[in-house]
Amino acid sequence: MVQATGEERAVHLAREAVELVDAGHREAASRNLREALSIAADNPAVKAAFLQIQQEEENCHQLLDLCRRYTTRKDEAAGKEAAAYLRTDGLKPPENVALESLKLLLDKDAHVLSELQDDIISGLVRQNASVRQYFSDRLQVSVTAFFDEIYDRGDGAAVCLDTVVLDPNAWPSEDTRSHCESELFQLFLAKLMESGHDLDGRSLKGITRLLAVDAESLQHLIDHEGFEVILSSLDNRLPLEVRSQATLATAKYLEAAKETGARQFSGLIAAMIAKGRLDDFILAFSAVAAVFPVAPAAAASVFLSDEFMKALTPLASRDAKRKRMEVSILKLLNAACINRPCREAVTKNFSEWLSHTLTNGSDEGSELAALVLAKIRASEPNTAENGKVEDAETGVSELVQRFKGLMSESKSENISHAIEGLAYSSVKPVVKDELAKDPSFLRDLITVLKKNTLTDSSVLYGGLMVILNLTKFLPNLSEEQRKMSQLKDYADASTGKSRDVPDPLEEDEMVLDRCGVIIDAGVMALLVECGRVALPSIHDLTAKIVLALARRTKSRGTLAQQGAIKLLLSLAIPKQGNPNLATETTQNASHALARILISVDPSHAFPSSGFPQVTSAVRPLLSLLSTPESAPISVDQPRDLLPVFESLLALTNLASYPHDDTPAELMVREGWPVLEDLLLSSNPRVQRAACELVCNLMTCESGIVKFADGSKRASQRLHILLALTDADDFPTRRAAGGAIAMLTEYDAAIAAVLERPRGVDLLLGLCQEEDDALVHRGAVCVRNLTCTASGDVGARAKEAVRTAGGIDILTACIKKTSNRAVLQAAVEALKPLVQ
């Protein structure tokens, strides 16, 4: 009876909930329905009420209501709210709601609704699989019909067609998807041909996106006429957005079509040139200029052809009628300088005209002429014949002054041209010196780059190239490379060839001075900002610059204080989710980190509580010890051991971290195999640094276990340290002696010493050295043998020391030394032998 009363109440509440929904009281209806479900969720009447209310709720969903108001009442506020809803994270509409919303929009002609329809359709396609499936179903019925229905609704809606045909989950088979993709691509091409340039941005976006993802499958659909219409969108008189899309589409097509594409490109440019009309010349020059950065071989082939050069050369004249061609020609010459043969052709055929345009051209033409001349002169050797070197340097200096002046102007184009010109000019030693001696310029440069950190990556990249050029050191030559260079000099002298002598302005001291000036100008604040830019090319330059700056020993503390360590730790982490992927950027960042940590107290760089943690530096430093897989190693180009050496010094410093032994434990756990190999390095400095690190690692348990766990392998390792106590290099002997002094506190290590025929002799040999540091280490080792060892090992150790003449050696040591530490250790070592 109670159960029946409960169900009756549940049914009553459910029916009342339906009535409340109809009356618009949704909150009260929701309370009633929840109570009814809690009483009798399985009751058929309650279930029916729940389904009815759910259906009504979906039909009255907020998004659906907004789309109804937008499409039927032309309510723009509702349309903006619908677009905002679809952009909000976490607000994904139900699939049936999204599909009904789309159909409401598509029921109206494109011209009836405002531009908001584009945002709403784009959001629906992005959010809902049902909408993408609807697009797919309509495309399968007729690609042309649905394309016409969608295209005029906006850029985003048109690109949604690409999104769907590139989504394999929306199609019953790959053949069907591929067929619709091909038809869609051809429709975009046709639209580009018929629309002039009014909507080129829209059709080009569709073409470019499809080529970017699937150029291999689509390139055969681009015939002569189709490629020509894409090239026509490279006209430098068109908006940047149009040209950018056309450039990417051209690049993807030429990459996929290879020789066929190059031939087609060459033929189209030749046809434009043959027409001989001004507009066709501008279009041809614009197209070749745009292709140079993305397909330099194809562009250079066209530029250097006799037909092209014969057409171009007469146009670069002082004829007033041809002034309209000035900017197009200059942009072409600027782009052509990327290729060496083309740059030589520019120098040969256009130098005089460029110089004239520099002083007599329009503002933009003059700036571009300066930029081209800077690229030409930057590529010329530092030495010149016929007394022309002074004139060349004067010309470069004038260009640099011009670029400095452009940087102070507000136009972004001026700053871009100025930065690019300085990037090329600053490869010259004389320009490096001039720029470094102008602290005002350096501060202005850093200020400009800070403003463009997140806005213009090309300006930022060019500016960082200027800084990199100023801080770039000449490469370090190995001993073999020095010998080869000397032999080459002798050979050149015997044949009468002039010898390339490094410019004095490129010597290390001069570069170090420039690094100091740049640090004083506040470059670290800029570089820290660059670390937050998500561009690999910017990170690469940043790591190279900090590596150069860190070479200046007295500036390392300043770099650390200004954020260099945190920056380098972020750059030293391998990207793309692969912890073993070492790139040039990670290598340079790790090397720079090593240089700074050599000279900085680890307790200051890594506080006991805070960020960054000291262990975060260990792995980047250990990565430098292994041979990079990408580094070519040969007799002529041996491995550069400087990063290895400096990493070992930095690790040695970190191993003495005063707060805990975690860094040392991590070094042993993850770096021991390569560190053990370096103890046997043929390079004395690397061997010394490895031995000093091992000595510092004897302060942690893992390090001691490697030599004193009683195993045969541990005994072999200890024998290596014993051999190093007799090395020619004094610091190596000192480090090996220090390590053994700590290890011989353990019986297993003492037993390993006794196993080696000359083990005790080598330790007594340290006691006979002239240097107190070595003598002290030797005396401590012998004291451990005679005092610390117990049982059979202790008895054998005392007897071995006596047999090796230990009493006389220690006695002589006591008589000779005035060092209290040495005296105490030697006396303690001697007592057990004479008792």
C-alpha cells in the first residue's frame, strides 16, 4: 500500500512537471521531475514525462532559440550570442541541436543573413560531428550544389568544406572522400578564375589548405590555366593576405609537382614576359620574387635565363616612364640575392642602377635599393683588389647609417627593411665594430625587438641575427685542423695565392668586448621574452646568442641574475615529446648553461626551496657528454670536446651542492657509463675534468658503491683511479688521490688496492711528491690502509705498506713537511707500523 502511494505521488509530480514546462516554469518543473525520478524512476508514466520534457528542452535549447531569432527575426544580437556560445570552451551543444541550428541557417539564402552566419556555421562544424556528417552527406549528393550553397556565406564557411573533406571519419570510404576532395578543389580553382580578385582570399584559402594537406593527390588537377591564376595572385600590388595564401599554394604545388611544376612555372613566366606589357612585367617579377624563398632552384633557373635577363635589364633604367616598375624590380632583386649565382648577376648588371636609385628613387625604392646593396656588399670578401676595399667599406658604412635612421621612423615597413639590411651588413667586421660602439643604437634595437616579440616574427628574427653576428666567435680549430690550415697556407704561398688573414676585429678579445657591451645594453630581458615565443627559429637564435655571451667569464654572474638559467633550462628540454631528441638548439642551450654554472655558486643559482630545482640542470649537462648523433666526425672534422669539458666542470660544481646530494646521485644514476669512458679519454683536459667530477661524486653513496661494493667491476674501476695518481697532469693526480682518499675508508676499496701489484707503491708515491696537496692525499690514503682496515684486510694492508718501505717514506715525509694536516695524517699512518 505504501509502495502504491509512493508511485501515485511520483506520477502526480511527473504530470505536474509537464504542465509547469508548458507554462514556462522550468526550474519548478525540474524540481518536480527530480523528486518523481527519486521515488519511482522505472514507472512508465514517470519515464514518459521525463522523455517528453527532455525533448521539449532540446527543442528549446539556448543555441537553437538564438538561431531561430537570428534567422527569422534578423536579430543580430541573438546571432552574436550564438557565435559567442560556440566559441566558449565547454559549451558544446547536443548533436541534434547543432544540426537543427545549421538547417535553420541553410534554409535562408546567403544574402538574406549577415556576416554572422559565417561564424556560426564555422563553430558548428568545429564542435559537432553530426554537422560534419551532414556536410559530407550533402557533398556526396552533389559537390557543386552544396559548394554553391555554402561558398557565399563567408570565408570560414567555405573553409569548412575543406575541413570536412580532409576528415576521414566523416566518409564511408577513402575513394568517396578522395572523389569529393578532387571536385571541391576544382570548384575552388574555377571560383578563383571567375571572381577576379574580389574574393580571392576566400577561394585561395580553400585551395591552399587542400594543397597543404594533400598536394600529392591534387597537383595533377592544376593545369596551365589553373597555375596561371594562382600566380596572378602573387602580384605585389594585391593585399598581403592574398599574396600569402598564393605563395603557400605555389610552394606546395611546386614541391609536389617537382620538374613538371618547375617547367610549368618557367613557361608561364616566359609567356608573361613575351607579352611586353607593363602589368605583365610586374606580375612576372612579383611571381618570381615570391617563389625565391620557397623554391629557390625554380626561381633562380627563371631569373638567370637569357630571355628573362634580356627583358629585365633594360627596364632597370633611369627612364621616367619606367618608374612604375621600380619597386617591383627592386623586390625581385632583393629576393634574388638569396641565391649566390643570382646575387652575382645582380652585382654585375644592376649595381649602377641600384646606386642611382639609392639617392634618386622614391622613398620605398630608396629603402629597397639600400637593402639590395647591403646584401651584395655583405657577400663580398673582406679583402679587395685594386684599392677598392676602402670604397667598399665606406659604402657599407653609409648604408648602415641609413638603416639606423630608418629604425627611428614609425612605419613598420621602414623598421623591417632597416633590420633586414643590418642583419646582412653586420656580417662585416667593420660594421660589427661600428654597431657595438654605439650603445644608443643597441638600446634602440633591443627596444624595437621587444615591441615586436609577439607581433612581427620577421623583425624579431632579423634583429636577433644582428645580435648574433655581433657576438659570433671564429670557430675553434682542433690540433689537426690547425695543422691542415698551416699546410694550406704553405701551399698557397708557394703558388702565389693571397692568404686569407682573419680580421683583427674578429679576434676573441674583440668579440668578448662586444658581448660585454650588448649585455650592458640589457639584451637578457629581450632574450627571456624570446624564450616565451613559440617559434623554433627564435629559440635557435636565442640559444646561440646566450652561448656566445656566456663565453665572457666575468659576465656569467650577471647573466644568471637576469634570468639566463631559467631561460636555458626551458630551451634545453627536447621538444616534440621525445626526451632523447637532441637538436642544435638544445645542445647550444645546454652548453650555455654549462658555461654559466662553471662560474656560479650552485646554492645561489638553485636555492634550497624554490624554482628552478638543482636537479633540472643535471640532464642537460649530461647530454653534452655523449656524442651527438647528428654531428659528423672525421679526421678533418673531429668531435668538438669543448662542450664536454665545460659540462664536466659545471657538473663538478653542481656535485658539491651544499643542501643535499640529490644532484650527485642523479649524475651517477644517469651519467655513469659515459663518465667512466671519459676517465680514459685521450684528451688530457677532458680526462682531468672527468677525474675531478668523480672525486666530487665520492660524497654520495651511489658514487662510492661504484668503486667499493667488492665486485670485480668495482675493483677494475679503482685500478683506473690508481693509475691516474701517476698521470703526467698534476690536477688529474690530485683529483685521483682525493677520490682514493675517500674510498679507502672502506675495506672493499682497500682490498682492491692490495690486489694491484703496484697499488700501495702508487699511494706511497703521492707521499713523496713536492706539492703538499698531493702529499696530504697520499698520507690520508696510507693512514686508511694502516688504521681503518680491519681483520685480514687490515693485516694485509699493514704488511704491504711495510714491505713497500712505508715506514721510511712516512718518516721522511714527517721530517720534511711543515703542513699540520700532512703531519697529522702521516703520524697517524706511521703509528700502527712501528708499534
